Amino acid sequence: MLRSLSKLPLGARPWAPQARHVAVLRHDWTRAEVAEIYHQPLLELVYQAAAVHRSGFFDSKEVQQSTLLSIKTGGCGENCGYCSQSQSFKTAVKPTPMMKVDEVLEAARKAKDAGSTRFCMGTAWRGVGQKNSFQHILTMVKEVSSMGMETCCTLGLLNAERAKQLKEAGLTAYNHNLDTSPEHYPNIVSTRTYADRLETLANVREAGISVCCGGILGIAETEEDRIGLLQTLATLPEHPESVPINALVPIEGTPLGDRQIAMGKGVTWRDMVRSIATARIVMPHSMVRLSAGRMEFSQEAQAMMFLCGANSIFTGDKLLTTANPKFSEDAAMFEVLGLKGKKPFSGNTAHLRPAELKDEDLAQPADAAMMAAARARGEGPREVAF
Ligand code: SF4
């Protein structure tokens, strides 16, 4: 349907003229084209993105629930200006050693029982250094994958050999955000370059692991930077399978967090809607993940984000080191909006399902009964300690 609509003459499309951008899977977007989409009147943009989201590739009622666990927190040698885990900044986060394999698997089981269908493991470091740590991570990936969940890791810079080993262990996706435009990136971090990030993304892609790559709003970027990020992502050799859109959660002690606290205003729901909707239009087959910062947005605002194409959230009380809505609150929101969880290895990840996983092995998304029970209790069914 995407392609057939794009072949119609403009006048024959109900939402022309903006519809010339609708439903086209392209890798040659210019920055001017992305800017034209981004700057449309807000409701026109929402309508267009909602049309793309309903054009057949995704079930627009499905929103994937994912869990993100920090398996090694704090003490990071990089200096990302927004991050509480960098050792360059004085924050309340204390460095802790890597979690044990059993602890991580226990957390994964709880996440699965709570209806998560994707389990992400994050480490605060520049890249995997020690061989021992990497072996532990390979074991975690293998075991979590055998639980029938999609597995994702965010471990920093990654070389081709290690990407291959992660693939062999069963990793579904690797998260490595570009954060912002190439021009603004040096203002955010000085310990690595945009080119370093792109190289890791290429290693991941070449290993056959799906790429999860997005950005953060609220890091002193301009709208041109937001557009530049989306254009960069939409012109990669393959669109990322997954595009997280984060809103900065300002942490005292970090340069960008302190800046936002001093300004007294953060990312607005309108900023989020524009970025999510534009991402949906220029990358129509990618999961768009409404990620950090959800606590700041009302359920009405989140509803508009789902309407225009966000189709994943992180559930659980914490997201790495910052607060996240309770599972029961999300359950109530899903019920009101008529949303349901997404099965693992469906849609754009169907081809990544390990051959040995049978239908009955797959994690089951949170169903209506599970959500109603959580809502009645007023708390999440999970007790994952982050
Ligand atoms: S690499 Fe990750 S953990 Fe380290 S400072 Fe940057 S965002 Fe934080």
C-alpha cells in the first residue's frame, strides 16, 4: 500500500500536497526535504505521520514494551555532557561493578513475566575492554535469547569481531545512538567522534545484528540539529530497525543537565511530536521508540506521540539511572488508548528470530488481564531492581 499510494498523482491523494512525502521507503532524503516535513503545521505533520503508520507495515495498535537494565553502572571514561554516569562529572551516581550473570537473568525473567518482549542490557564504558566481561555478556545474551525475548545490548564502541560474536550468541539488536547532528556532536562529547559512532554502526550492520540508533532532545541543539540527526539516520545504508527518541532528563552535575535546570524549561511535547512524526515519515519501517523522559509528558501528550508513530516504550520503574512511569500507569494508559503489547520477532524483527525458538517459547506481550491486575494493585508486577 505504501508504494501504491506514492504512485498516485498528488491531486488524487486526500492529504496532498504534503502527501508527496507519505509512504516512501527512501535512503536519499535531503536535509531540505526532511526540514520541509518537520516544519509543517503541527497537525498536518501528525496527520501525515499517522497515515504512514497506518499504511500496512505495522499494526498501529501495537506498542512494544521493552526493559532496559544497567548491568554496569557509572565510572564511564567518556564525557557525554548529558550523562550522570560519566566519571568526568560529579553526580549522585556511584560506580558499581558489572552485575553477575545470574542477577541479570533473574531480572530478564521478571521482565518477561511482566510482558516485556525485548530486554536491553547497558554498560557505562567506552567499549568492551576486558575479555572476561565480554564473555559474561555473551552468556547473558545467549541465555536471555533462549527465553524468547528480543535481546539488545548497548556497550559502546564495538569492533567487527566482537559484533560477530554477539550475533553468534543470539543478539537481536545493538543500540548506539548518534544523539544529534554531525555538526553539534563535538559540543556534546569530546572523547570520541561521530565517525567512531558510524563505524560501530557499520560493524553491527555487517554482523547481521539490527541497529537501534536515535537521539536526544534537550541537549542544547537547534531544530536544524534535530533535522540533521533524522536525515543522517534516514540516509544510512539501511534504516535503523529501531529509532529511540529521548528527552533529556536533566541530572544535576552534568553540563547539559545543569544548563536545562538553570533555564527552567525542558523538552516540550511539541518537540517530541515533531521529531517522532518526522522519524515515522522518513523511516516508515523502523520502530520509533518513545524512550527517556516520558515522566515529563502527560498521557494525552504520549497519546499524540503514539498516534503519529511511536510504537515502543520502556516499562519498569527505572530507565538506566532515571525514573520511569510505573507499569500500572502504563497499563491504564494502554487500556484507555486501546493499545496492546507487541510480540517479539514480529514486523521488522521477524527475520531475526533464532531458528531454534518455537512459537511456544516466545515471550508473550502483556495482555489485558495482566495490565488490569497491575492497575488494580497500583503497582508494577515486576520488581526488577535497576
Ligand atoms: S558512553 Fe554512555 S555511559 Fe559513558 S558517558 Fe557516554 S552516555 Fe554515559
